Amino acid sequence: MPSAKPFLDPATGDPDTGRILSEAVPLAKLIGVFVAVSLVPFGFAFLAFGHSVLGVILTLIG
């Protein structure tokens, strides 16, 4: 018995945009949170600490 293909409307075979968006939007938000959090050390390294040793360390850690 073949399984139903995800993200396709079984009746028409067209992409189910509602389901695609319902899966993609939370995933995009989660990725955005991780990107925003990862930019904090880089922001400190480049803006606050400039060319100091601490700036280099934060850049390497981030």
C-alpha cells in the first residue's frame, strides 16, 4: 500500500501550500532565533571590543 506523499493534496496532486506554510513558518522562526543568538558574540567582538584579544577570542568561540 503506497503511502500518501507529504505536502501534496491527495485529490488533485497539487502542492498543499497551507500545509507547506504551516510547517515552514515555525521552522523559519526557530532558525531565526538561533541566528539572532549567534550574532550576539559577533556583535560584541566587532563593535564593543574591536581589535582586542577578547574580541578575537569571542570571534573564535562564536
